[in-house]
Amino acid sequence: MRGDGLEDYNILSYFCDTYEQHLSKSHDNDSEESARASVRHRYKDDFRPKHGRVVRLEGHETMPQFVGRWFPRNDRTEDRLLYKLMMMAVLKPWRKLSDLVVGFRTVDEAWDVFMDQSAQKFDMFLENVQYFYHCSDQSASRQEKEYATYEPAEKDKQHIEVDIEDEDDNGVIVAEEALWTEEDILGAQEIEKGHEERFGVTAMEHAFDAGIFQRHYEFDPSVPLAKRCTALDKVQYEEWVDVLKDYASKGVVVVNDNLDDIGSVNGHPSLPGVEPATDPPGTGEGEPRLRDILNTEQKLFHDIVEDHLHATVRGLKPTQMLMILRGPGGTGKTVAINALTETFKNMGFEPQLAKTATSGVAATLISGRTVHTWAGLSIGGPRGENWVEGSVYTAQKRLANIGPVEYLIIDEVSMATKDLLANLSDIVTHVRSKLDKPGEGLYFGGMNVILCGDFHQFPPVANGEAALYHPKCTGKHAQKGQEIYSCFDKVVTLRQQMRVRDKRWQELLDRLRTGSCTREDIEVLHGLRLDIPDNPKPDFQGPEWSKAVLITPRNSARKRWNASAVRQHCAVNKTRLYSCPAEDTAKGSPLSTNQRMSVAKKTTKHTGNLAHRVEVAIGMKAMVLLNIATEADLANGTRGVVEGIVLDDREDANPTVVDGVTMLKYPPAAVFFRPSGKTNVKIDGVEDGLLPIIPTEASFTIVLTDGSRRTVNRRQVALTPGYAFTDYKGQGQTLEYVIVDMEKPCGGPDINPFSAYVALSRSRGRGTIRLLRGFEEKHFVTHPSAALREEDERLDFSTVHTERWWNEGRRYTM
Ligand SMILES: Nc1ncnc2c1ncn2[C@@H]1O[C@H](COP(=O)(O)OP(=O)(O)OP(=O)(O)O)[C@@H](O)[C@H]1O
């Protein structure tokens, strides 16, 4: 179909160096105008007569993405023929596949001549095609590497033959539809950038070497299939979704999943291995209060806020409280917030307290919501001139969320930006002024605000300079945010470590915060590496370490780890593994193969955050990835266990099983999930403590090859196996047994001292943490930020000031 002018173009240059465009007559190359513009070529034989190919200008940076399996190796006799044919198919111009060898007796002869003429021109390409094999050979230095033993499956070979036969008389491939097999689509769904794939593959090699996983697991084929739902069940599931929405809008669903569970506002469990608070119990009547188990520093925070609340309740109109609660990871900030929540609840003032966080996971830990959801603020910042008022829907939502609130907590504030603070203040001020609340002229319209967190943990995503403490301000919102932040004059610092029980580990973490680790600290870390043969290895199949989770900077490692962990779980516990595809439709009909291929190439970010495929099994550890109910993201980031799976009623009675995995045709109708924390949700027909996860719906747009657009509606369960997390999702969590991956990624954002600190500070000590592989020592001996160093000094000073103020007997209630 390529026009005669592109006769010399091969597949690679055709797709990279030209693109399709609608051509008007004046676009012909012989017109005067076109002499100045890019060169255009009409298609051959009236193929899409109104369109043609435009040659990109020199120096463009369009890169090809090859869908499907890796090209064959060039260094194995058995692959050589296929390799030569494939390379010529990509690099040599042809119209019929037979052109590749026309005039030659053998493929070898054709290849030799081609290489004589073109080897230099394509040497980079040819080398890059083999780069994957170089890396995988080197990194694992083993013969049995998965890709090194890659044999084109019989299916692949047949597929190539079919393609050749699919040419019509003119040598044009008949129908693009026929080109994509199910396997191609699956391959496209899994495609990753080369460096991401290498990062994930090599991470797993270390896991296999360390005995964490086996390369292959055998599943018991006799495990019965989960039951299919009935049409009536489906109706009931829809009702459950409504019940959950109702809970969500009331602002309570899941209570946090801190392991010791003392953050729970619903109970007071024992505190194994934690030193009791030194202060005498508080004055709570009857039931012990969470406040009573707080340490002195946590109590100071709690009591200042409680005092302010008493003053408010008594109508004393105390001055606005703008406070910071800070402290290294594990000093009990989350627990202090939960104790405060209980106090508000006991006083009947829970609706006046809004608990928010900058991330979904952090919000779950305090049973709160993300600050963006609460304030009706889009992630990318305000849109349109009228953003403070917002649409009718947003205005109503803001009125309902912000209207009753007098105290606002924003947790994980290290990730908040100056812009966010300014915009939030404007929105809150606007809502309060509409309600005629006192506080005119004050930031946040006079609302009391508590910023909570640790600036040594993650700064704002992809923009560290946007952090509240950073002096650099881009734009007037940031300047205002900086001004607002400087008004936070009450500062409580938590220093007593509540998570880490190992003194030596704690010293290391303290030094890591300021990039002042010693040589001995670095040696301690090397001593924890799993890739050093002489280091002692824990028993990863034993009762303790089999619970370990991985923290890694990259999704490619997270996904592979989860896949192996789920397989291990299914093999050991003799349970069935289901691979659940998303259900995609356009205007109510299933997608065509081409449309499916377009969707397959999209990343989850562009498919409404719903994955192409989700693997689930009974007993599997899982994490909820989206809102269970759309109105609030209460459940985003909640960890738990899958306890039940009900298949869609349209599912086959005997679904296909590939490599032991049951390949479903639809997402399951319901997955029953038990959160690790407690849930106060009660749904008729659902066992107490379980939450039904019904496929979530999202829509997104795809652009088809002819340039037209389609809206795709997707249904999928918003779940992922919960055996590995990226480091951002790890922030705020206490993990009992943890394996940390700090290998330098070879593309995209690098590891930094913040991510190293967040990952290492999740564990309680050297006995319960291991490093998957090596790390760059510079992160341990470099201060994360000069601006943060200054901010620490300022906040230390404010802490002393606040303590003195309180100890001198100053009270809001006076
Ligand atoms: N007063 C306390 N008594 C006993 N255990 C506590 C106390 N405060 C906190 N803990 C325990 O210490 C661990 C860390 O607490 P928490 O998660 O609140 O710390 P954090 O400061 O929020 O940490 P991060 O900054 O990593 O989010 C948890 O396991 C928690 O249960």
C-alpha cells in the first residue's frame, strides 16, 4: 500500500519516519507549497485515496515499539533462519514476503548480500535487538534463563506461515484484523519498556536464587471451579454497591491495618514488645482511652488539640490553631491521630474533624480520605476560572464535606505542595464564607488545621521543589502556599521510636535521614543483602519469612513478584488461580480485534486505573486499588485477603487452563475481601468482616488506525495481589517482614535518599529486613536536601517554643 515514492522504505522507516495524514489536492509533492513543507506520498492503488503518508522531518525522535515476543537470538543455530528472515522483513523493503529472497537460491544467500550492502546502516538496530539477551545472559549467568532458552513455540511458527498465506494477489496483507492473535493481544498488554523489563526480570532472578520462589509451580488440576453467579445474584451485587456507597458518603468504611492494630479506633489490643507509656492514664471515664497508651510526646499533641476543642465547645472562640505534628517514621503519628479521633468521637464532635491525607494508602491508615477528594480538587490543580466555586456538583460536595468541619488533619504532608495548601485554603475559605462562619481574613477561613508527617519521607511526586518547606516558588499560588505554611506556629515533634525495636538499626535510620551513615552502617546493610552468597539467608518458606513483602521502586518488579507469590500460594495451598480479563465494550458491544489491540497497548493509567488482567485466588493477599465506592476513596490501598470468588454467569462451565491458570472470559462477578483491619460495614447477605468487591467501571478513549475515536467502557475488579508494593505505597505502613529492593533503575526516576529511608524504615529491625540486591552507597552519605536541613532547624526551634508555651500552663481554655 505504500506509494511508489516510498519504494525504498522498509517497515521500520515506514512506521517511524512517516505518518498518515488526510491529504488535500494541494498537498501533492509537485505543488509549490509542498516544496516548503514536509514531503507527502499518496498510497498505492487507491488504498485510502484521501490519505497519504507524510515524511517526518529529519532529527525526529519517533521510536518503534514492537508488540509480541522478543525477536529471536542471533547466536543459536536453530534460531538463525528465523532471525535472518525476521530481520530482513523489518529492514529490507518488500511488497510480497517472497521479495525478501527473490533472486537468491537460499535465505542465507539473501541475508549475506543484504548484510554486505547494509550491515553498517543497521548495526545499531541489530545490536539493540540482541541487547536483551546480552543482559539476561550476564545478569543471571545461568543456562536455564527463561528467555535464553526461548524456543519459538509451534504456535508462533504457524502464525508466521499464516501471515504469509494471508497476502492477496497484490501482495497486500488482506485484513489487519487477521493479524492479531489472542497471544499478540496478551503480549501487548504485558509489554514494558526494555529497561523496565530488565529491572523486573533481574529482580526475580535474585528472588529465585535466594529460594524465595521457584521458577515454576505445579497446580492441582482437581481443585473445583468457583461457582458462577445467577442473574439474581447480580442484582443483589448491584444493591451491595449502593450500600457501600452509602457507607462511603458517611465517611467510614475500613479501619486501618496497622499490624499491632493499636491505631484502630475500635479496640485496645495488647501491645507486644512495646514499652508502656510512662505517664499515668488519662482522665477518661469507664473504658480505657487510646489517649492513655500514648507516650509523653504523643500526649502533648493530643492534649493541645483536645484543649482547643474544649475551648471551642465552651464557646470561648479560641484563636485559630495551625499546627504541625512531625516525627520520623515509626514514632506513632498515625496512632496519635487515631487517639485524637477517639477523643472527638467521645465528645460527640466527630463530624467536626476531617481526616485527610495526600495519598490513598495514608488516608486508609487513619480511616480518612484523600485531601483531593475531600476538597473536590483535581489532582492536576484547579481548572477553569471559576474553580473556587466549582460546578454545581462540586459545590454541593464541598459544602457537604467542608461545611461541618472545624478541624482538618492532612497526613503525609511531605507530599503536599505549596500550591495545594493555597488552593485548599481558598476552597475552604470560600465554603466557610458562604456559611457565614467566623474567620474572615484568616487562611482556611479560620478552620483549624493540623499538618502531619515527616519531611524526610517522599516529597511531592516528580517535583521536590514544590514541597512546603522548599524556598523556591513558581507562581502566585506557590507563593501564597509558602505564606500560609509559615503561619503554622505550633509544632509538636515525636522522637520516641515506637516501631523499631533494634537499637543498632534505629541509629542507622537516624543517620540515614541526614545522609550521615558511617562505613559500619553501610556494612550492616551489605550484611543484609540476599545476593551475597556468604550472608546468612532466612528460611523464606518458614512461618515468618513466608509472610515477607517486597518494597521496590518499580512496577515491573512488583508485578513479577506478585505473580510468583500468587503461584506459590496456589501451589502450596492447592487452590485455583484465575486470570480475569477486563470486560471492554464500545456502545454496548464487544470490541473488535483491532480495538482490543489499541486498548492492550495502553498503560493502566490510561484505562481508568483498571488493569487489563487481574489474577485472583482464594486466600491470596490482596490490595484494593481504587475506591470500593466511587464517592470516596476510603478503601484505596487497603490490604487484606481474598476469601471468596464468584464467577460471572456468562462464564464457560469449563474455562481454558493455560500453564495451570484458569483463563476467565469476564471479570468475576464478586470477590469477597477481608481487610486486615476491622471494618464496620455490615451488608445483608455478606459475612461480617467481609467486603464484596464488584467490578468497577471506567471509560476511556482510544484512537483507531483511521484516526477516529471510540469510547471504551471497562469493567474490572480493582484489586492487585498484595505481596509486593512500590515504595510510594509502602509509605506509612509497618511491615513485619520486609524485603527491600534498592537497585538503581536504569531509566525513569532514580532511587533517592527519601525512598531509601521510607523503604528501610518500614521494618522493626535487622532481624526482619533483607535487601534483595545491591544499592548505591551515595544515598546513605548525602543529605537529601539543603532546604530540608534548614527547615529541620526552624521546626526544632518551634518545637521548643510550643513545649515551653504548654509547660508554662498556657491553655486555649483559659
Ligand atoms: N503509644 C504507642 N504504644 C505502643 N505502640 C505504638 C504507640 N504508638 C505507635 N505504636 C506502634 O508503632 C508503630 C508505628 O506507629 P505509626 O504507624 O503510628 O508511626 P508513624 O509515625 O505514623 O509512622 P510513618 O511515618 O512510617 O507513617 C505501629 O506498629 C504502632 O502500632
